[in-house]
Amino acid sequence: VNILAIESSCDETSASVIADGKVLSNIIANQTVHEQYGGVVPELASRAHQENIVPVVDLALKKAGMQPADLSAVAFTQSPGLIGSLLVGSCFAKSMALALDVPLIGVHHMQAHVLANFIEEPKPAFPFLCLTVSGGHTQIVHCDGPLDMRIIGETLDDAAGEAFDKSAKLLGLPYPGGPLIDKYAQTGNPARFKFPEPQIPGLNFSFSGLKTAILYFLQENKAKNPGFVEENLADICASIQHRIITILMNKLVKAAAETGVTEIGIAGGVSANSGLRKALAEYGEKHGWKTYIPKFEYCTDNAAMIAISAHYKYLAGRFTPMDAVPSARAVF
Ligand code: ATP
Ligand code: MG
Ligand code: FE
């Protein structure tokens, strides 16, 4: 079974080929046009997808050593995401499936982030808990099988990735600031500045209070010393990152205790964060979990995660009708 998968939900155009569950290629074209605007501009994203999609698919097939005629199905990200961006990927996938007379497989982007943990060995056993932390979502997902997932906790306001990006913006760092906070935090003292931990009941999260706390903290200190941020950048970044990580990990510990699940993973763009990766390993050691983290290229948006999801859907015979429409928002 050879499947071509396309991801175009936000600002990465990506294509991947998977053969019998083994990823043979994963081509990702990042869009740099958004940097100057400090965030993703939806209309520019759609146009860049249109420009990128043919060469990206072409390269993914070439790298896998395949011709279009070798494909058994074509998969695409159906939801959630930017509607214009999703339309480019879905129209392309439909056209290709129609031309090749093979089935179409629509994939849920957030479920695919979770299944990035199943691309390489060792794969998690079920039940499996995944903390998905990305630019738009923060979820704790309970999985009983690759196609059997439910959300048991999520953010009530900002996502973890937004907390990173908005903090970075307050520090005057360019978009997306998450990876930069990670970089500066490496040499900083995480205990130097204390930011509040929100008291949210159950397994849900909140990050908007942290953003406000950081805003006031910076205003106050800059009033006393205009060079405060420049002089203390590493310690500020380390302290912010430390707080975001402890908010995430405390809820994950709670979720593991409540469900009794010991197979635990992370996924999504923020799972590329070196502090979070280290924290998961340390907490796993302490609590007796078996832990999983996708390879870097499978953390942020990529088509390999869409491909592995499509692989499981193909095996289960779960195909998507040609008249299916993408949607900006969608439940699991
Ligand atoms: P969603 O999947 O919710 O639709 P998205 O696809 O835009 O959102 P991803 O591509 O999964 O999100 O992740 C992007 C986010 O990950 C950004 O907020 C970015 O700052 C963050 N991120 C990436 N690398 C790091 C890192 N090393 N440290 C912290 N955050 C990071
Ligand atoms: Mg992106
Ligand atoms: Fe994503």
C-alpha cells in the first residue's frame, strides 16, 4: 500500500509518501513571507501553497522512487486549519485521486500530530496519553487505538505555542518566537524570575494570565532599567520556558494518575522544545512512564504525520467521499 499525503493547514506546504507504514519521504516547504508581518497572513499562505504544492509533491514522489501510478490512495489534511490553505491541499488531493482512480483519505490535523509518535519504532502501546502542544492547540489526548482518541483536557484560552510566541513578541523577538526562547533559555537561570501558575480545575489549561503577568513584569522592570530585557534575556527566557513547561507537566502528571496510563508522549510544534523534551524524560523516570517524542521533523507541521494517519485509515477502510469539504474547525 503506497499513499501520498499532503499537509497544507497553515504555513507549511508538505508532501510525504508512505509504503506499508514506512515513511519514504517527507518534503516540507516553509513559507518565509509571513515573517515581516509578525504572524501568518492567511491569504498569503494560500497563494504560497499554490506555488509550492506541485514541486513539493513532485519531490516527495521522486525521493520515494515512485510514480503517480504506483499510488494506492491520496491523503490530505481536512481540518482544522486556515480554510484557504486547506482548500489548496484538498483540491489538489481530490484531483490527483480522481485522475488516478484511487481512494481519497481526509485526515484530522490534530489526530495526525498525535500519530507522529507512531511513525518510528518503538511505537507506543495502548492505552496511550499524548500531550499535544502546538501553535493553535494544547490538548491531553487519551488513545485506545490509532483511530480511537478522545480529548480529556485542553486550553481554555491561548495555546502553549501562542504562550511562547506572544512572550517572545513582548521581548521584541521576531515571529515565531518559540524556537528563539528555547535557544536563549539554554544559557539562562530558570529559577531567576517567578511567574504565576494558573489554578485551573481538572485537566484543562490556561495561558492568557501568564502572558499578562509577563507584560506587567516587563513594563515594571523596563521603567526602572531600559536595558533590562537585553541584559537579562537568557534568564527571562529560561524562566518563562520553565513556567510553561511546569504548567504542562503538572497537568500531564494529573492525567496519568487519573487514568492509570503509563505510555506517555508529546506532539506538536512545542514538542520540539528542548526543555520540554528533557522534562518529559525526567518526569517519566520519576513516575515510571514509558515516554515517546517524535523526531524533530515530525513535531512541527509535516505530511509524514498525515501519511501515517492515512495508513491506519486505509487499513480500517475509512475513506473520504469526493464531495467532502475541508473545515477550519472540527471536533475529533
Ligand atoms: P496547530 O497544529 O494547532 O494547527 P500549528 O500547526 O501552527 O498549529 P505547529 O506547527 O505544530 O503549530 O507548531 C508551531 C508552534 O510551535 C509555534 O507556536 C512555535 O513557536 C512552536 N515551536 C516550534 N519550535 C519550538 C521550540 N523549540 N520551543 C518552543 N516552541 C516551539
Ligand atoms: Mg507553521
Ligand atoms: Fe500543526
